Amino acid sequence: MQFKDFDPQKGKRLEILDAQGNVVNAKLEPKIDKETLLKMYKTMTLGRVADIKALQYQRQGRMLTYAPNMGQEAAQVGSMAALDKKDWLSPGFRDLNLMLYRGVPLKQIYLYWYGNEWGNHFEEDMRILPINIIIGSQVAHAAGLAYASKILNKGEVALAVIGDGGTSHGEFYEGLNFAASYDAPLVVLIQNNQYAISTPRRKATKAETLAQKAVAFGAEGIQVDGNDVLAMYVAMQTAAEHARSGKGVVLIEAVTYRMGPHTTSDDPSIYRTKEEEQEWAKKDPIARFKKYLMDKSYWSEEEELKLDEENNNFVKETFEWVEANGAATLEDIFKYTYAEMTPQLTEQYETHKKFLEESEGK
């Protein structure tokens, strides 16, 4: 695949599977083995069930605020499947499927949304930075990783993931400009899910596409059907090879849709219509990928039923473990802001600890 063949300024978008799961660009269909394809599909379906259940747990008062991923499974799994294990992920807060594919246990992700800081403590071999809530700074973090990779000649690519609204934040531009200036191996994935909370994409920027913002940095940019897992795989594979070989930064815009609310504190019915949601539901990334796998005789309805039962049981058991073991300690609330607690934090911790002990003694 050549970036020049998909110039976002000319309205060209990379697509391999259409909304019905048919191959529409056979020349670019990636050669992915059956085992990997099934891992991709199983991750997407687990992510969907885990997402739906998390929303239910939050509504039941059993989990804290949660940011749903439903509808964005292909953009995430297709991207992660194309990267090497040595590559880095600098995530935002809506990247459940990226983490699941990389091997992060679901119970750890649930711990984070349950309010336990250890859910944000990834093993070193995962090559994942902590979940980033401050929108935009994940790009600066990834730019630093990419620059270090170049200086140390490690051959590692850094992937930063951000939403469409995040491309209006200063650190998005600063991180990209820095990395592009030094041809650092950075790839930035924009999950354009059409809304920055309630602000629609069309009102957030005058740019016709988000991918064409790459022009300002002298970087490559490509717009992809973000609900097409094969197109996302090809785009990320090409971007990673480009960045790793010293040719510079790549900006990928995955055009997708957030099927659920921005977070569990949001009501999308206030700012978008049911008709719009129904139109995007016809482009469901899991449904089209399932059709592709069944056409290749890699999957069946019997296997689907079995997998759905396994996923639901696994998610239920995982959350029950989190409820039984995931309560954060008082010290955890103060402990992780700095490498060591400052005198002020220590004083606050001791004061509140004493207050709780006295309250319990009454």
C-alpha cells in the first residue's frame, strides 16, 4: 500500500471490506493467517461484551464512571495486530480493545474503572504507558518515546491514540511537530468517532479530513474506514514500517462511530438522533468481520454461540473477582501522584486516616 494512492485531500479513503463484509479491494487484502484472524475476532467480541457489561455495572452502582468503546473495536484491534510486541502504546481513555489484544488482563482494566490505581500499572513487557485522561498529552509522551527509540537505535515505534476532538488540543500539534521535525518513529491514530463529547466533528474543525492535518507537519496522512479491521491492519502495518525505517511520522484517521455515550455520565440522545445511530449500526465492525470469516469457512454460527456464552461467563467471573478484591486502600489515593509522597501529601494522608479511625470509634 502506498500513501500517495490514498490522499485524504482528494477524498480517498482506504477500505478493504465494505459494510456487508465483502472484499472490495482484493489487491490490498492482507495475508493474515487463520489463527491471527480468529484472535482478532475473539478480542473484538470479548471487548464488546466487556463494554456492554461495564455500562451495566456502572448503572447498577457497582463501577465508577466508564468510557464505552462499542463500535470502535476494528480501529483498535486492527491497529494493535499490525504492530510488533516491542512497539509502545501511549493510550487515551477509550482503548479497551487495544489493551486486550496486547495481552492486558480484563480484570486489570476493570480494576482501573473500579477506582483501583493498580489497574493502571502495566507490566514492563506490555510496553503500555498509563491510561491518559489529560487529552493530547499522550501524543507528547509518545513523541518522547519515539525520539528515544531513534537516538538509541532500538527500532521501536510509538503509537499514540487520540479522539477527533483531541486533534484540537495544543499538545496534539506540539507532539506531532516535535516528532516530525526529527523523523522520530511516531504513529498517531485518530479515532474519529464523530463526536467530542457532544460536539460533532463537523463543528470542531474546518479541515475536511483530520488525516490531512499531517500536511502541516510534513508527515504522511491517511484516512481509513475505521470499522474495517483489515483496512486498519494494512494502514497501521504500512505506517509502522514507514516510521520504523526512518521515513518519519504517520497520522491515521480511523473513521468510526461511538455507538454508546461518551462516558456513563453522558446522554447522547440530547445531541444525536436515533436515525443516525441506526445508520451507523449497519456498519458494525464485528458483523462485517464475522461475515468475512464465515465466507472463508473460518467461523460458524455454532462457534459464535459458544464464544458468546464463554465471553459472558468470563466477564461476569472477572468482575466478581474485582468486586471481591479490588477495593483501593486509603494510601493508594495519595501514593501515586509522585515517585514518593511529598510532605504535604503525607500530612493529608495521616490527617484523613486519623479522621476515619476516630469516626469508626464513635
